[in-house]
Amino acid sequence: MSQSQVWRTHRQYAATAARWSADRWRKEADRRRTLRTERKPLVRDARRALATARAIDPDGVTPLRHRAERELRTAKRRVPDPLWLFATKTATALGAAGYVWLPTVSVRAWVWTAVAVVAAVTALTVVAAVRRRDTTSLTPTAEERGLLKRLQPQHWKEHAEQRGLAGTLTGRPKLTEAGIVVAVRLDGTWTATKLRGAEDHVRSLLGARTSLRIQIKSGKQGGWAELILRTRSAADGDDLTWTPERRSLGIDTVTGEQVTVPLGERLLIAGRSGAGKSVASRPLLFDASEGETNALVIIDLKRVEGRLWDHRARVASTPHEVIDVTGELETEMLERLAILPKGQDTWTPTPNRPRITVVVDEGAEVMTAADKVPYEIETGDGEKAKTRTVNRSALPALESIARMGRAACIDLWWMTQKPTINDGIPKQISPQIGVSICLAVRTPAEARVVLGEDAQAKGWNADELPVPGVALIRDGKRKPDPVKVRYMDKSVVIALPDRTPWSRTATTPTAEVAGAPTLTLVKDIPADPAPAVDGASARVLKAIETADQPVRQKDLVTLTGLSKGAVSKAVKALTADGTVTRAPDGTLTLPGTGAGMAVAS
């Protein structure tokens, strides 16, 4: 290396060191200037408090004056000197010490001092290099710098009264991976709820953009609130594309953790049109259809999302298919509960009888289209055989699955974009929901229906979520932190391996019973159909049809999930119209069946 190259290298190192020193000087000067701006008002307050104490106790005989003096000294110590003054004091002290002490220092001390200086310089270099490589520190954007400046206590105090926020004062704001967080002191009649109602005043004071999400919630102690400005997300920079290696539902935007929802829960998935319900549910549907002991059933009258999964799930897309599959599911559930070993709380899934996840895509449509579906039923035999039309509904079976299906490992997932219209979530199903996944909804009322009546008070503001792909998940454990859901493309769903869809006849074949009523699809509905069989009567009739051994009438209460009065009323109705006959010994039988199908009263 030539001498010119050596000098050039030294100049580069010197320039880098100078830039680093100037940058450190500028940052330290800014830090001290900020601290002086924050703490000098405290010194003025302490001086006024001392003046008041001296006026009250001029002789200093009470602790009041001494306490005020101590507080003033403490306030002064907390105010740092400007960097130029600090440097001047340090240089003066070092110069005086060197003038007095250096002539008396021995040669040996000089040597060890030089070694110590070299070691200190080396250590500082290593620390600076490590800090330079540290990427965990957050650098505020231009927008965040402006917000941090306006959130300083001095700025807030000067402008709060003009914006109708007199009586509130911010603490020291902190920049986190989820945005800016600051504590707000509430004086007088202010509460966290009242401050939340004044969100527009807070936004005006800060000059924040309209699309910036502001969250206000109760602080960790009374008299304080917590103000959060969602300027950034912990999920920023993460790849949200779903892959078999990244199978979580999404990423928590506050903590950055992977969010999963285990199988075995009864789910409610809600969100307005375009919020991303179908996309958010796809990772869950994959988990529910993966493995030998899992099976997926999709009820989709819209015939869009279910078509993507018909190669690995059973899909019902017409009202009659819905009636058939819900009937099979209810029968499967009752059989599992009937043979569940004593002392065992839940069914153990097997490849032959797996865990079944029933997904109702757009529950409001199912409640409308799959209600009072006409069927022709044949009763009697020989010359007494007759055919009549009955209306059947899928809702009683779905309600029964919601209430009793957990023990039988048959779980109901209800999806809707209309939670408040025409009872979009049935009253018998809503109390059974264990986990609520809510994407963006239109009104706070919809958020309360999905997430609970206390949703708004506790920060579950789903009506403020962006569209699409952001959800709140309430399972009794999580905080109201938004989750960015993973994106699973349609082509990925279509390319998934095929699986044999679940079918009760394929997994648990049952012997046909001679003379049992048969159901056929109505081709031409008569102009004046016979009276419809209500839901309770249909469930009692199904329990009689599927009984493979004599069952006492009181057991019908357990099998159907109905009350004793409802079972008694249904039996009376069925015997009155000839669907069920009562034998002289009091047993109930289907017309034309033998004793094997009898139900003991």
C-alpha cells in the first residue's frame, strides 16, 4: 500500500469519526433540549409552590416549607444543562485537574493510563459498531416525528383548552412497533369514555390524518387513559401469504405473534360485504379438512366459496341438500351421544367417525332459503298407504348441533355479513358461540352483536377496522388487538389434495327398516298442501325412525334435546294425523313396523 493510499484511508476514517461525533453531538443536544422543555415548567411550578409555602410559614417551623425546598432542588437537578455548557464545565474541570495533578504523575502511571485509554477507545468502537448493526431500534417517520412533538406535555397543555380538552395532560409518548402510545392524565370530570367521545378534538389537536386509527382506552390506574395512534403495525414487513409452512390465521399487529384458532371451538365469523370473511376463513377450513380424523361440511347457498372446496369437503348448495346434510349430521350426533362410553365427556375422533366441522356460509341466507322446504312423505302400507306434503327446516338441526354437538365432536361455524338483520345469528346458536372473529362491520350495534354488549366499552371497535383483511378475535383470552389475516388464494385452495367428503352412509351404514317412512323430493307441489310438520314433531319422528332398539319415551327428551312438554305435544300431533300409531300396550310405533321399531312410553 502506497503512502497516498494510507493517508487516504486515514482521512476516510477521520471523516467517518467526525461525522459520527457530530451526529452523536446533535442527538445529545436535541435530547437535552427536549428534556429542558419538558422539565423547566416543573421548576417554575416548584418555585411557585415554595413562594406559597414561605408566605404560609415565613419562619420555617412546619414541614411544608422544607418539603417545597426539597422539591425545588429535585426539579432543578432533573433539568439538564445545555450540551455546550456541559462540555465547557467538563473541559474546565479536566484542565484544572490536569494542571494540578499531571506534574506529580510517575512514568509507570502514564503507561497504564495509556493502556486504559486504548482499551476504552476499543470498547467504545465495538459498542458503536454493535449499535450500528442493531436493527431493532425504531426510527420515527416524518409523520410520527410531528405527532411525537405535538404529544409533548408542554404543547398539549398550551393547546388543550382551545380544543375543548382542558383538564387533560399527556405523559411522555413512546414509539412502539404498533404505533405511538402515551398516557393521558384525566382531571376533574374526565373519564376514558368521555375522552373517547372527544376523539375528533384529539385528532384536531394533533393534526392527525383522518384515516389514522386512534384508540383510547382506560389506563392502568384510575384517573388515567391510554392513547394509541396506530401509525404502524407489528405485522408490517411480514409476508401474509398462506403456505403449508405458515398455517396461522394471521399476525397480531401489536405483538407480532402468530394467531391461531384451534379446532373444537364453535365459531362466529362476521363482517360486512368485502371485509374478507371468505379469505379469512380459508386457513381455518384447511385445518378443518386436513388429517384422517377431520372432516369438513360446507353449507353454501351462494354457491361460490363452497365450490372451491368440493374436492375435499361435502358441500350443500341447494335447500334440499342442506336439509339432507343437516339431517344426517343430527342423526350422527345423536348416535354418537347414545354410544358414548359412560364417564367419557367427548367423542374420540377416528378415521371412520372423524371430527366434523360444519361451516354455514352466510347464515342469513340459510335461515331464509332452507326454511319450510317441501317434501313428500309416504306413510302406511298397502291400501292404507298415502302420500302427503310436509315442510322441513334446517334450523332445528343446526340449533341442536350448536347445543349438543361439542360432546360428539361436531362443531358449528356460523358466518354472516348481516348480524343484526332478521335475526342473522339465531337466538339458540348465539349463546353457544365460543370464539368470535369479527372483521370490519358497518355500525357499533353490529360490533356489539358479534363481540358482546361490552365491546365498545372495552375497545372491541370492529366498526373502525380497515377493509379488507383485519379482524378482531374475542376468545376470552386475547386483548382487542387487530389481527392481519393471511391471504390464501383461490388457486391454492383448488390445488389442495383431494379427500373423500364425509357422508353418513359411507362411514356408518345402517340397515334399512321395512315400512319406515321415505322422503322424496317434491317435483310438483300441490296447490293446497297438507299442514306442515313443525320442528319438534320432525325431530321426534326422526328419533323414532333411527332407534335401533326399544327406547323409553323419557329417553326421547335426551335424544331430541326437547323438553318433556314439547315431546308430549309432538307425540300427540303425530298420533292424531296417523304418522305414528299407539299400540294397545301403550308403545308408539310407525305404521307397518314391527316391535323392533317400537318406542316404549
